[in-house]
Amino acid sequence: MRRPRRLALAVASLGLALAATGCSYMNPVQTHDFYQAADGTNATLERDGKEFAGVRNAILVEESEGSSVLYATAVNTTTEPLQVRLEGSGESGVLFSTSVTVPAQSTVKIGPDEAQTVSVSQDISTGDILTLAVTADGITEEISLPTTGVSLEHYQRSDGGGDA
């Protein structure tokens, strides 16, 4: 009578171990998939099916009445320096247009505390969705460009700029 009980316990233990370790078997690992993990949006430029440039986490932040700043990161995955052009537009037309030189296999941050700053002096409403055209090496991709205010703590600057 002891042997069947041991066998039953062993089978139950094995079943429990398989059930506990197999819970992620049917769910893909999120780190293997590219996804939007931040407030802004991404653009990926491809040539011959391979990414060569792009923009990550692009968002326009309204810092004060009538003044906004672009936050983004320009990306270059090639072995040569690359010009990435950014043009933001809304219902009233082009709001800003700038070019960023990105070193080979590198990134350049864009924002008020970075070397590259893109300001918009036209009145933008928090919550508006604009259009951002990202161009490099003759290839363009248009993406949505969300707008927000400085109500999110990580967009408030320590120098007093951007405080509501």
C-alpha cells in the first residue's frame, strides 16, 4: 500500500513541476519583440529589409503656453555618419524642421537638456496627435507624434523650464 501512495505522490509532484515551469511556454518572451514601452512613438527606416536609421520615443512636450519642445532619440545603425531629418506638422502646416547628424552605429538625444534642441513656438494643445516625417538617405517614414504637457514628472526640468 505504501508503494502506490509513493508513486501517486511522485506523479503528482512531477505534474505540479511541469505545470509551474510551463506557464510561459505559450507566452512569447516580450524582450524578443520590439514594442513601444514609452510615451513617444518610434520610426524605423529600412533599406533592403534591414533597419539603418530611425527615431525612438518621439514626443512633443508643451512646456508653457505657446512653447513646446521635441524629445526623441535619432538612431543610426550603419557604419557611416548619417543625416536624419525630422519634420513635424499639424493642421496648420509644418511646425518644425531640423536635421541631426548621427555618428556611425550611434544615437543622438534630442531635447532641452541635450546638445540638439528642437523648439516649436506655435501653440500646441496637450493631447494633439501630430505627424512626424523621419527621412534619411532618401527614405521617409511618417509616424504619429503625440503631445503632452509637463504634468508628467520626468518632463519637468530642474532649471525651472517646463514647470507648470
